[in-house]
Amino acid sequence: MSRLRPPVEWIVSAAADLRIVTDAQWDAVKAQQAKQAARLDPDGGNSQKARQPSYLLSGLVRCGLCGGGAGMVSTSRIGCSRARHKGTCPNQLTIARERLEAFVLAGLGERLLKPEHVALYWEEVKRFDRERQDGSAEAIRDRKRELRDVTKRIGNWVNAIGKGIRSETVQEKLAHDEATKTRLEAEIDELEATPAIPALHPRLAEGYRRMVTRLLETLDANPEAHDAREAIRSMIDHVDLVPVSDVGRKRSTVRPVLSGSLASMLSAGSRAIGEPADGIALGEQVTMVAGRGFEPLTFRL
């Protein structure tokens, strides 16, 4: 078997005829890289600013026609990247970035947490919890029935050993059934410990709106506030730019569709009013369409 020699035994020699770039080209590339790094991070080092999204919704916007990503197609407008750069999507419509951000912030601040929507969400969560609890009860019954059977078999193996039957097969089956019994007992304990989903705090939506208001005020005072931007982004799953026909104007326009995690929003509201948010851990998605109010809710449990 061949082995790599230790570095001290390596013989290193220059082979100028094998290089693919000249010294001048190498130095030019390194200078360009240094210039770009300085532009992204003027303070030097690995700064937070160099890593944060270029704008509030960066990476969160999608084309509502092809499903591909949407980004800045000019200095102020957002559109389908595939349509603009590859020509593989016919959606050439764009929307002003400021208008889209205003729509999203308004949706997060008010419309996604109207009392009737929160009530509908929670009814769906409770239905899911009932189904989960029913499933757990059935699983517990099945495991307890299996546990009774395996416990009986263990007793039979022990009696056989007590009568002098000590074959290797009996010992192996006894060990297998004892391991099964231990596993079943652990699974039953875990299933029986599954907690029910707690009730929503009556002031939870109010706390959420108060927190979002503070975040919006922070962004208004300082659009580059990293923590506020990230808090807002964490509540957004994605934003679709859907092309629709405007019959009155005889042209097509873009209708933004915001999908946000209502569970994340309610957790944020819990923190705002000082309540634990342990029970709000589901990833439900809620869709709201600009200019048309609230569309039917879609829950992803």
C-alpha cells in the first residue's frame, strides 16, 4: 500500500512553465479582491454589515409565475430574475421596492393578526392537537398491548430456565424480549408525557402589534438597523409577485402575496407581553393578498 511521505521528505521545485497565470495577472486579481472587500467591509475584518442582506426583502421574493427568485432588476424595482437574465419566464412585470416593502410591513403590522384570523388559526391548531392526542392514545394502547405480550413471554422464558432449560436460544430470546420491554416502556412514557397545546393569551396579538410597531419605528429612524431587519425577516416565509390582468386599465400589474409564519408572529407577541411561547411551535403559513384583503388561510401543520 502506498503512503504519503511526511512533508519533511518532500522535494519542492519551481515549474514556471506549468503556471497558467502570470505574476502581473495574479497581482491584479488580488488587488481587485482587496478593493471589493474594502467596499463591502470598510472597517476591515468580518463585519456584520458585510454579511447582511442588501435590502429588507433580499432573498425572500419569488416570481408568482415560474416560482424562481426575484430581485433588483434596476436601482429601484424588483422583478423575476429568470425573465430578466435568462429569458426563461414571460413575467416581465416589476414593482417598486419601496412599495413592496411598505405592503409587507403593513401586512405584518396589522392585517395578518386581525382577531378573526387569529381565532381561525387557533381553531385549526386545536384540531391538529386533538388529532395528535387521539393518535397518541391509540399508539399508547398498541404499545401497552405489545408490552403485555412481551412481559408474558419473558415470564415463560424465566420459567423455562428455572426448569433447567438453559440453551443459547432461550437466553437470546430472553435478552431480545427484555430489550423490547425496555423500549416499549420508554415509548409509552414519552407518549403519555406529550403536553396539550396551551390556550392563547388574550393580549398576545396586542403584544405582537406593539412589538412590530417598535421595530417599524426603529427601521424608520435607521433603515440599516440589523436586529430590527432580521426580526422582521424572521416572520416572512416568502413574498410572491403574481401577475394579474387589470381589465379597467387594459394592462397587467403585479399583486404581491405575503406568506408569513403566524406561529413565529404569535411567539413574538408572547415575548412582547412577557409570556412563555413554548406552546407556539408549529409552522403554519398564512397568505394575505394586497388590495383584496385576506385570502382563505392555508395551514401547514
